[in-house]
Amino acid sequence: MTFPHQLALVSLADLERLLEKAVANKESPGPVGVVGVGGAARYFDISRRKFYDLLDEEPALAEASFYIGTRRLWRIATLDDWAKRQEGKPSRPAAKEAA
């Protein structure tokens, strides 16, 4: 556990190295902009569970994936295109009015 008084002992360069290391340990877009399920969920800033729910609700998004071996992947450009098509659509089902 880090205490506030210990934070002053960390240099900016050290923080930058820690951040780079943390980012490197996460799935990030590869050279051609490809991510797996976890990366796609992080790209949309949602949980993996919500991303799987989204795949069930949005067949076009599910069909846009491809496999390399057993790994299911999406191109970042495909995720961007899908997200652009969502603009202007209601984000949630309309709430039912109380009787």
C-alpha cells in the first residue's frame, strides 16, 4: 500500500515508466489496429460482460469479428464504424411510464 507521504518520493520519470509498463501489460491495438474481446471492451470503456451482451444484441458487431486460431478479433476501424452508426440512436430503451 502506498501512503500519501511516499508519493513525493516518486519522480515524474518513474511515474511515466510505470504508466508505460501498465499500458504494455494491457491489450492495446496492434500495428494494424486489432483487438480481442477484452481490448474491444476497454476501447468502448465497458466491461467484458457488457461487451458480450452487446454482441448478443448487435449481430452486425458480432459478425464483424474474425479469428486467428481460437482468438476472436475486431479491427479498431470496424469498432469505430459501428460506434458512428450508433450516434443519434437512443442509448437505452424508453422507460415505461408509471400507471
